[in-house]
Amino acid sequence: MALAIKVDVEDGGDFASTLAAARALPSDLKRKVAREGKTLAQPLADAVERKARSQGKIASIAGASTKATIRQAAPAVVLGGGSGLASKLVFGAEFGGGVKRLTYYSRSSTGARYLITLRHTTRHFRPHKGATGYFFWPTIRAEGDLVLKPWADSLDKAIAEWSRG
């Protein structure tokens, strides 16, 4: 299970129209732009993996599954793909654990619900940080522009080359 989450790009300008134009390119230019995008995303994937290694053993295992790829004609960094141990640790390593949970039995024979306990779950992860994250999202937020701008420039160049004929 890969970590695939939709992200809205702030101050993206005409990013949506650029992405639509990328999808309309002929297949040979799409492949060229995809190779360039994957090459541009690799340093970001490496930065995510380095940050994960600095966060402890569980995050290091989860971060080892980081790879650069292309998704829907745009460069992407994927975390936790596959079915191994890393994919099972991704969400806890990135967002934390230890959230309090109320646990109930379903219902008794008389139809009453009973509270079993108030307990902490997933205590083997660092404290829960919500959507902030520990290594993946902070790195993407800090260094994502280093990929997005050069990729958009290479895409604009490919679109101009295609439109010239």
C-alpha cells in the first residue's frame, strides 16, 4: 500500500493548465518529460530518506521504501509501496501514534453497549502529530519547490517544442 494523498499546490499559478497540457502531449514527448521529471524528483526522494534515517529505527525502515516516480505526468515521491514491513510502518512512522481510543463491545444480549477501556494505541510510534508529519511532509514542504519549478520549466519547453511543429 503506497501513501497516495492529494495535495493542493498553493501559488501554483497555472499549474493545472500546465499539467493538462502535459497529458495532451504526444507519447514520445511525454516519455521525455517523464524521464526528466523522475530525474528531478530523485534528489527529493533522497532527502526524504535521509530525514527518515535521522528520525529513528522505525522511520528509517519506512523511509527506505521511498522512491521517485511519475504519477499522472508529474514527478512524484512515493513512500511505502509494496507489501513489506515498510508499507505497514509508513503511517505510524510519519504521523505518529499513541492516540487514545475508546473500545466498546458491540452489544450485550439486552442490547446495551459496554465501555471496555480507555487506552492508548500504537505506543511503539512517536507521539501523534496529526497531519504535520515527522519526515515525509516536512521535507516535501521545505524542498518541493526545488522539483516543481524546474519540472514546469522543462514541461513548458517541451510544449513549446511540440507547438512549433
